[in-house]
Amino acid sequence: MLNNISTYLQTQESELCKLKDTLIELETTLISERDNAREVARNQRQKLVRERAELGSYVSAITNQALDITTGICNISGKQIPKADKIYVMQRCGAPVCPEVAEANTLSCPIHPSEGIQKVHAVYSRECGLYNGNDPKKLIDTNCGEYSSA
């Protein structure tokens, strides 16, 4: 009977050792998977940081550019627009026009006919020429200037 108990205990001890080895293996696998997941997350985070910095530099390069609105070619007459205190642009499409053409006050732009008849807008500053992202048809923030009546 003692022999049977001894054999039984040895069998149980052997099973416990196998279970212990299995648990150690599982723990090692889980630790390895956790470390791999951390590495993947770290790499993704670094990639996102790099992409964000790159996109930020693109946005910065675009938004920090001064808009030269002091001279150009009239979209209607084709004449060189003289440097002046203000220039004139079409209200919706933003096309530049010379002072002589601006006297008409409302025009249809030959380059952007889909915009229909537009008022002419006097632009006084570089900030006035910034794109209005809320309305893609409204290229000019008309709050800083006035419509031409000259």
C-alpha cells in the first residue's frame, strides 16, 4: 500500500512539474508577446510623431508664406495691375482685376464662369487675401475690405 501511495505521489509530482513547466512556458510567451506589442506600439507612436512633424512642417511652410497681392495680371483685360494701396479681386473666385475693370463693380470672370456674376472686392492687406476654409467658394475674407464702387 505504501508503494502505491509513493507511486501515486511521484505521478502527481511529475504532473505538477509538467504543469509548472507549462505555466513557465505560457508566462514566457505572454511576456514575449507583451514586449512585442509594446515594441509595435512604440514604433507606431514614433512613426505618428514623425508624420505629424512632417505634416506640421508642410502646413507651416504653406501658412507662413506671405501672399503677394500687390501686383499681377488682370483676369479680364490682361493688363499688368499696377502696385497701389489696394487691388481688386472678384468676390467668389478671387481672380485679380485692374482698377479700370473694377469700375464696373459686378463682372463675370472668364476664367471661372461657373461663379456667375460677381462683385469686385477691394483688398487692402495681405490678410484679406487669405483663403476662407469654411466656404470653398469664398476665397476672400470680405470683412476687411469693401466692394468696389470706384
